[in-house]
Amino acid sequence: MRSFEEIIEEAKRRGPLRLVLAASQDEEAKEAVKRAEKEGIAKGIFIREKGEEASLGAAKMVRNGEADLIMKGALTTAQFMHPILDKEKGLTIGRLLSHVAVFEFRGRLILASDAAINISPNREEKKEIIQNAIELAHLLGIQKPKVALLAPIEKITSKIPLTQEAAALKEMEWEEAVVDGPLALDNAISIGAARKKGIKSPVAGKTDILILPDITSGNIFYKSLIYFAKMKMAGVVVGAKTPIILTSRTDSEETKFLSIALGTLMVKR
């Protein structure tokens, strides 16, 4: 898939799926669900309770087979995710959960992770974040995604531990993807920039997945694309029993609708 239009068409083909919206007072989220209903992508279930009670009730519906996927409404991320992460009452399956954003860039889709869940992931957590993103890329038809491990520079130096971490992650076994780093953002997405710096990499300029250093850089990157570049975006949390549609309360109705469409593709039928 190379565009959100293709994602929407595939979501229509798979739908309508049962979507539970926790704390449905969020107007943009509610309108996004109604649009998804109109498009034949989802059938909305609205929970009006506030705070963690709303998330707990939504998670229970998914566990009981009454809903296929869950979406954040008028809640903070912490309120929404806390009940979901509960080992007994939540939706965890023993895997690390991570947020994956998808955006359109120059006629194709690029994934970025993690902008919302893992605050300062260590090397092993980064490995799982990479794997989660790879699995979503496969669902989008990217058979062997190219993964860029982002850092300020390409040189490996002890002065910037992130570069050492990227080098170690690159050397791990990756049968279903091509992983390289450290790479600066310009070299990851621009062949011209990589060529000027003399960087030879199978990933440079051809990146499908950007792995961000931490939640701070990830959050800034995500919101910069929306507010400065006006890009179309979608965001989901991967690694749970079901896709978790997690968007910012300030995200537009379109971003929330596209996130629903993306989440639909992840539901196992």
C-alpha cells in the first residue's frame, strides 16, 4: 500500500468491525467513528464514562469478544492505557506495546515509532519496538521493510551513546527487514543527502520505518509533521490483544478516522 486511500479501501473490504470508543465526549473522535460507520469500516460502540472507568469498560468488551478494537476518546494517554496494561483485566499478551505512526511521503507510506508509549526505551525494548513496526509494515504490504535507526550523526562515538546502541541493534538478526544505523533523518529519507555525505547504505534514502530515539523526539517529530508539514497521519498501538487506536486529544477528525482505518487492517479475523 502506498497511500491512505488504499488503506481506506482495504478497511472497507474488511469492515465493518466493532469499535469501542472509551470516553466518547471527544467530538473529533466521535465524528471519526461516525465517518467510519458511513464508510462501512466500523460499527461504533460509545462508552460515556470518564477516566479509567471508560477504558476499563472498553477493554472488558474486547476481552469478552463484544468489540474488535478499542479507541481513546476524551482521556489522557495515562488514563487510557493504565487499565489496558493491567495483566488481569487489560489487553496485554506478554509483549511490549509500542506506538506506530504512519504518514504519506512522496507517494508512499512511512512508519515511525515510538512517539507515545515508551519513554526512554533500552536496547531490548528498542528491538521489540522495531519488531512491532516491522509487523505493521508487513500488513501494509511492505515485504522486507528498510528500517533506519535515527541519531544525530552516522559516526559511532561514545560521546553519543545512541549511536553505539544503533550499531548494536543493526548487528542483531533481522530476517524480515533490512536494519541500518545510526542514520541522521536527512540521510534516512533523502538519497541526495546520503550521496552528498558519502553514505553507502541499503536503507539511506529508501527508509520504510524510522526508529526514533525516545518519546521526546518521537512526540516532537509526530506533531511537527502535522502542524508544520500538514501531513496526513495515523497512529496505533501494536503488541496487544487487539489494535489500540491512540491519537492525541488535539488530533483532527481526519487523523482519528485514518487511525481507525489503519487499526482495522490489524484485526485478526
